[in-house]
Amino acid sequence: MADHPLTPDAGAAVPRLGVRNYWYPALAAWRLGRRPKAVKLLNEEIVLFRDGGKIHALHDRCPHRGAKLSLGKCLYPGSGTISCAYHGWTFNGDTGRCIAKLMEGPDAPIPSKALVKSYPVRECAGVIWVFVGEMDPVPLEEDLPEYLWNQKEWHSISNWRTYHCNWRLLIDNLSHDQHAPYLHRTSPELLFQPIFKHATRNSTAVLDDGKGLGHVAHDGITSADYPGLGHFPPPQEWYRVMKPTGRGKELDPSSSPAAAKYGIKFRHMTRLPSVALIGRPSGDFFTCRWVTPIDENVTVLYSFNLFRRRGWLRVLADRVLWFFWMSWAHDWLFSDQDKRVVESIKPGPELLSRTDIGVTAWRRFTIKNARRPPDAEESDISASEEKIVETKG
């Protein structure tokens, strides 16, 4: 099959600052103590603060003189307010309205414009989530995969890493583009294993809930001779003596209790707004990688290691396994191979090929299905789609 033609920036139709009107992870819950905390999501500066166990989120700018509210304090515990460090303008954490000007006295007039944007905020799975957009928030559970919010049936271990690149490059990297058998073959997890299948054909299908895509690799080979080059894997990789451990296999719903119970049909999924779920063929484990845009050039990748609960002893074993192996072998070293390459990518024209079917399908799905406010005008989707080439295997 011939390569596809050189095209303009094929991801340009996907918003550079992220898909709005969704919940995003903002901060590990343990990092928010008595002091307010400044965070940034989709290029919006936000202050998070606790009062009486409740978390509030406001735009991090006092309308008086522009000082950062994150430099202020909750001077009146139990009131749900934060006071600016500059002149003491005090704002309600739920509404964002200024309710007092401490340096002007209790009788000081407060104009109607003395308010800041407030954000819906929730805590779940040890993380603080913020809804960023122009519409009323949907329930948090609507945006989170069940494996993440259903803590009775699943348990999670999370961490995060900062990438110096646009978020679109990172979610493309996680959209089943078949780079893993090559790029990660030197990782601790794969070093002594045979290189698993190089798929000759990929396909995608919309998930039953309509919130994303399932990815499947078909057929494929584990080794081959290349004219003018020789055999791949090359002879110097003689040390691959272990038997395969299941990598490269797709999930079989008929033999997986987890798949039967939770309706799991795919081992690899991408979901709106920017989530990749990559699991074991058993369906008992998924790594949920939430790509979180900070601004045009910075992205935070939140990784949730999701284990199905199978008794307290197995929960303990899962945590020991993560601490002594997965935390560094996968969440650090394996991911660092992605980080090194993705941060070096220079966006521009792309010569798309067979491995990019998942990427182009994800881009199209995002443009067509991203959540919009109910009163928003329909955008010209067809014009945006012209920027994306559909690859056919």
C-alpha cells in the first residue's frame, strides 16, 4: 500500500488549548492544604482553596488591581471566602462575588462587576477535578471512566508528569499508533521479550456509550526480512529469550470476567476529552492516561493505574507490584521514552501511513463529538475535517 500524500498540519482542526466543557484533573488532593494553590488548565489561571473540608475554585485574578488571589488567605474559616493579599477584597468561593473590601470598611460600596469566575470543582480518586468551559457542568461521573470513579470495584494509584509540548501531540501518541513495539522494545518491561506483533492493519469503533473509540490491531508479524537491510529484529538483539507475556494480544470478552461484568470490549480506548485507557488482555487492569492541557506548550499527563478489586490480599499485592516495579519500569522509564520523542516533534505537514489510522480516527471523532454548550451555534465541521486525512489500511 502506498503512503498517503503530504498534508497540511493534520491535527490543526483540534483546539490547541484543549477541548472545553469537560472535567480535568487539576491537582493531587494531598497537595492542597491550608494555603491556596495556583493551577493552570486550558490556559486559564485558577486558584484552589479549602475551607472546612470544601474545595473552591476561582479565577486567579483580583478585579481590583489584578493581584493573584492565590497569594491571599481564607481569613474567615467557615465562610467559604478568600481574601486578596493586596487590599483585602474578599470573594465568595461559590459565586465569585466580592462581599467585602477589608481596607475600605464594611460600608464600602461593592459594584456588580466586582466578581471573578467560579469553577465547578470535585474531589475523586485522590485528585481535585475542575470543569472548564462555558456551560453548566455535567456530573463528574459522566466524564470519568467507571474504572476510575467506581472505587468500590476498582482501586487506583496515580502520579503525574509534565511534558513540554502541545497536548495534541501527546494524545496522538496514545491513540494506538503502533509505536510501542519499536520505540519501547528497550524498556525494562520488554527488553528480554520477543518484539510483539507489528500490526498490518488497525481498525477503530465507537464505544457503546459514544464517548470515545476502541482500537484493535489485526494480523501482524513478529519478525521479517527487509530487502537491502536484513532481518528485524537484528541479530544483536539475541537476548530476547523470554516467552511473550501477552503484550500485543487483544482483549477477549468471552474469556474475561472483567469484560463480561463491565462490558469491556477493547484493550485500548481513547475517550473525550483527552483520555487513553490501555489495559491487559484480562481486563483486570487499565492505565488511564489523562492528557491535561496547561497552555499551548505545556501538558500534564496524569496516570491512573486502575486495578480491579479482588480481595484485600490482591489489593496489597497490586500496590507492592506498583511500588517495586511498575512505578519506575512503566510510569517512569517506559513513559520517558515517549516523553523524549514527543517533546522533540515539530508540528507541520505529515506524511500519514497505515499506523496512523487510530490517530486520524481520533481527530475526526474529537471534532465531531466534542461537547458544546446547548445554545452554541453549530460549527462548520466539514470545513475542519478537510484538514484531516482519513487513512485506509
